[in-house]
Amino acid sequence: MEGVDSLNQLSLVIILLAALLIPLAMARFKITFLPTAVVEIIVGVILGPSLLNLIQINSTLDLLQNVGVIVLLFLSGMEIDFSLFKRRSTRLSPLEEKGKKQAPKYSVLTIAFLGYLSIIAMSIVMGVGLKLSGLFQDVFLSSILFMTISLGIVIASLKEKELLSRPFGQTILLIAALGEVVPMVGLTFYASAYSPNSKSLWLILLILVAAALLFWRFKPFFKLFDKINKSTTQLDVRLAFFMIVTLVTVAESVGAEGILGAFLAGIVIKLLEPHEETKVRLDSIGYGFFIPIFFMMSGVNLNLRQLISHSQTLLMIPAIFGAYIISKALVYFALKMRFKTSNAVAGTAMSATTITVVLAVLQVARHLHQINSQQSGAFLLAAILTCVIGPLMFNKGYSAETEDLKKTTVHFIGTNLTTVPVAQQLAKGWYDVTMYTNNQHNYRAFNSEVSIKLLDNMETGLMVNQGVFDADIVVMGQLNSKKNYELARAAKKYGVKRVIVRFEDRNILNDKQSELESLGVEVYNTPDVNISMLRSLIEAPSTMRLMTSTEASVYEVALRNSRYADIQVRNIPFIDKITITQIYRDKRFIRPTGGTSLKLNDRIIFTSSKQQAPEVRRELGKLN
């Protein structure tokens, strides 16, 4: 008995060692064309009975595998961004109305829904075709499998290409989100139909009721969470596991599959709007321990020797692989409605990528005895092939869309010794800068140095007609505070996202500051800037030297590039070129260390050479 226990423990040690070495080996040999999940499944095949036979399947590994799929589906639920499904407000600002006329005919939402409807239709056709061929008889199950898409792999690929916030990336992301939600709903009905413990179908609605009640009960949780010491309590993690266990228990009690409860638990936590740190901690628990075991055990259970010994299984693998691809083929025509041909092909290839939900569906089907190990292995091997070919085709075929190359538009109102030098510097970077003035002397003085348009006057109606407010950022840089206030209100009413206003008259600023803040107007004035500079000069004598140095200076950038989200400061690729002094996050300053993780929307204050700073700011501030 002790020998058996020792063997069981050794199997777990081997799997955990493999889980540790796989990312290191992938980084060392620069294996970027394969998702980590696929590599883990392949390693499981190598370690299992197919080749080395080092892993002995036992109750401990079975338990950890089952927990792994539950945690995986929970984290998959947390990956779904429900803001993608929201329709925009029907009340548009004048600027939005103007932009709408120039916008593409078909929205991201329309293309994504049409694309996924085509997947549903083709998946059913492929399921029927597989039955007619005599290779697999269960049309319902095969259709569910063919309509799955791996959201995790899609997110990773889009993040690598910096496309998460681009229209093309948002479209593929929404299709992938539907490719997890819809099959999970289908799996619920499938399991309720074939489970021997199945109860009345309406009881499944109790899972949704339980999820809604938990959401309502814990809606204010993360506001209270900020006031509690989190280092020893880890309340957010406790809440997550409470959600998982509760909804898994409810799901199994009404005859549904536990993974549905886990998936809903992830959705509930996502809707509670947790802090980014919470997701990082949950990811570390899942992807650091449970999920690699699940993926590798899926490979261990895949016995290639038995698969290749059956001629019908050998026929199934290419047939199923073709069905995975063909079921997504019509997505091309939906994407072509807005995007160029090469990107439509690339997006279709990425949509064909599937593994995560396939593993979950196959596990449920095996529990229900609706599929044998040979058939399950064929579906899994074909899914692995999609994960190899899909990302390769996507990376090879994608190129930037014209709408993605648009620069940030900045309009300055007022030309003087403060605004002109700033406009000149911005024009050298990723900004489209135009200045406006009604002062003919200033126009003649500065027109040769920067793009300036001469206006007859500064009346609001004229400025709207001249397109002065048609910009991403409008800066009111005149000395006339009263006029700046009037124009700032007009610009915000017109729909300008960012309005930056100069106020030299302290009386007007004091009277109007609360109103301006409520409108979202950003304010600056020369006295405050000078006071702050003098204080810094007194408290840190080298500040002025640094600010005026021809070699180095202080810079600030808002982190928009999702590629650097959750990366520790020490791991930033160009950290040797900059020194990060402060990070402004959640209305407070953080003094960073090498282990501090960056978060989206962080305001990063750093020092760097004036030659390297523009490149660093462009890289960190790139919206993707």
C-alpha cells in the first residue's frame, strides 16, 4: 500500500515539475507559435501511456483534474467582457453624430453576431455531415464541439498584436466570447437531456436565480474590500471560491454539470468589477497549479497507441479537423463586410482555434457515457491542430487596418510662448496637431513653425463650423480665462473627450472649478505650475537641472498598452532606458519597486534621455 502511495505522489511530483519547466523551456527556445495549454497537453501525452508511461492515473490526480477544469471554466467566465455586448446610447453628442457619418457601415457588434450565427449554422451542418459519414452519430454533441472557440488563446494572440481595443480585435474577441457562452448553454441542455440524474429542465433556471442573488448580495463587496486589511485575509479570493463551491453545488443539485456553475461563478465575479489585483491572484492560483494539471492529465488520458490502432479513428481525426475549420469558414464573409481580405482570412483562422471548452465538453460527455475514449481522443487531437494552425495563420496574415493607424488629434486654441513649443514637440510624435488663433500678429510669428489656422473670431458657432472641436483633445491656451471657460463648456457639450484649459484668473477658477470638474475639464495655470516647481526645487535641488537638462528629463505617460499590464517593473523590456520614480493609481501615489506590477491606466512618472523618452511614451501609451 505504501508503495502505491509513493507511486501516486511521484506522479504528482513529475507533473508539477513538468508544469514548472514548460514555461521556462518555451521562453528559452522561444516557442511562441504554440499556446502553453497545447504544449502542456503534448507533454502529458509524452509522459503518459502513449510514450514514457511515467504517470500513473490515481484518485489524487483525478481529483486535481476535476478541480482544474472547474477553475479553468471559472476563469473563462471572468475573461468575458460584457461591455462588448452593450449597445451605445442612442443619444449622441454632435461630435459623435459627425463621426457616425464617417464611421464604417457595419458595427463591431453586427459583424460579430452575424459571424457567430454562421458558426452555429455551419456547426449543425458539420454535425449532420459527420453522422451521415458514419464516423460519429451524436449530432447535438458534435455541433456543440464545432461551435466552440478558445477565448483564452484569442485574447493572448490579440494582446500580442496589441489589438484588444481596435475594432478588428474587438470583433474577433466578441466572436470568441460567444464561442464560450453559447456552447456552455448548449452543454447545459445536453447534459440535462442525457444525465441519469437529470431533473426537470426548469430547475436549471435555479442556477441563474442563485447567481443573480449572489450578485445582488455581494454587489457592494469591493467598496468594503478597500477598507479591510487584505494581506492576511485575502477576502477577494475567499469570495471567489465561495462563489465557485456554491454555484457548482447548486448546479449539481438540479441535475446540471458542475462546470456550468463554475462558469457562472466567473461571470458573477466579473460583474462585481473586482480590482485587477484580484484577477491576478486568482489567475496565479488557477494557472499556477490546478489548470496545468488538468491540461497535462488530458494529455495523459489521450492514449495515442490505442488511437492509431483503430482505422476509423484515423479517419475521424482529419474529418473532425476539417469540420472545426469549415464550421468557422463563413466568418470570413462577415469580417469582409468591414475589414480587408487578408485580415478577414486571419480572423477566420483565429476563430477556428479551440481547446478549452472542447476539453470541458469532452469530460462531461465521457461522464455521461455519450462518447468513448477513441472518439474523445479524435476530437481532442483535431482541436490541438487548430491551436497550432490558427495562431500561425493569424500572425502571418494580419496587417494593420487603416482606421487603426489614425493619430491622436490635438487642437490648440491660442498661440503663445507656452502652447507653441508644446505643439511642436507633440507633432513629432503620434499626434496630429493643429493650432487656432484670431491674432494676426501671432499667426505671422508662429505660422512657419507649426500648423496654424487663422480665425476671424473666437465665437463658439464659428469654431464649431471650422471644425476646431473635431478633435480627441482640445487645449484652451489663451490668457483670457473667461473666454477659455466659455469655450471649455462648449467643447464638452459638443462631445470632446478631453478638454484642457488654462486659467490665470484665480477668481474665475474658484467660482467655476467644481462645475469644470463635474464636466471632466482638466485645469492648469501658471502660478500653480511655478509654485510646484519652486517647491520641488527646494525639496529636491536636482529637479530643475533634470527638467532643463539637454540629456534627460522627467516625463509622464498613462499606461494604455495592455501588453505591459500586470508586468513587474523589473521585467519591462526597456527598463534600462528609464527610471520610474512614481506611479499614480486610484487617486494615490505609489513608490514602485522592481516587483511592483503595472496596471492599465497607471500614470507613470519616469526619467529618461530626451532621445529615448518619446519612444518609451509611445510604446506605453499605445491604446490596444
